[in-house]
Amino acid sequence: MAKGLGLLLTLGIVAVAFGQTSADLSAKYRQITAYQLRPDVVMTAKYAADGQVCEMVLEKREKTDAGMVFGVSFSEKEVKGLVDELVPETERGRNLTRALNSTVDGGFITTEYNYENVHVRVYGITRPAPAGDRVITLTWPKRTCSGGQNSATNETIDPKTGNVHLTVPVVATNKPKQ
């Protein structure tokens, strides 16, 4: 009995010693800001130096009693509703979108909506069968994301053509911060 209790106590100490706290994770990894917009929709945000949002990424996640459901997609109505909620029409500015605003590359489709003040991209999957829109990004081309958690591509839109020009920072390593 004493041997069993000793083993149980040892296992308990080992479990506590190797547990990960918030401080442990923060020491190893960069923290990000995330918001739950709906029970199944999570949005991560990046900010410019002045504190204004410069990028939002929306993902749909679903957890059931059986586990996580992968491959959940946004409906067209959900995409429109979320964009309208996060950036109302009055804040988006004039629509600069061309008639053909989708690009298919392999099994992926990207649909873009360009406005004067915000750029919306909807990423989806087309193969093996159309699987819907999976990720929505909103970026503000007139706001530059600052360093750290806020670092991102710098994006500008040519007002005449509506073409997006990206400046991607060079990343020396993808190693987590120590």
C-alpha cells in the first residue's frame, strides 16, 4: 500500500512539475489577441502603432461532444454579415472591386473585395469538391501593422486599377521567441 501511495505521490509531483502555466507559455511564445464573435467564429486582430486595428482574421471552428469538426465553412450570408458587423458600409468607403474578383489556384479560391478603407479576402477550397469559405481577412491599407504581434504585410491598393500591392517583411527565423 505504501509503495502504491509513493508511486501516486511521485506521479503527482511529476505532473505538477511539467504542467504549463500562462507564464510558461508567454515566456516561450508570442501572445495574440483573439475574440469570440459567435460560438463558432474566432477573430484574431493585429494593431497599428496608434492602437487602431490593421488586420482581422476570422476562422470558423466547431466543437461537438464527439470532438473538433474540421472543414467547417462560412456561408455567403455569414461572410456578408460578419463584414457588415466588423466594418459597416459607411466605414468601408467606396467599393473598388472589379467584376471578376476571384482567383483559383490549385484547389484554393480567393475572393477579394476592395474598398477605399478596407480590403476583404475570403479564402476557400474548391477541390476535391467545393468546400466553402474557410478564412476571412480584413486589412486596412492605410494602417501599417507595427512590430511584434502586430507585424504583417504592408498592403496598398492602387485606386485606379484596384490591384493590391503587398510588401512582405523578410523573416529571418520562424523560431518561437525565447
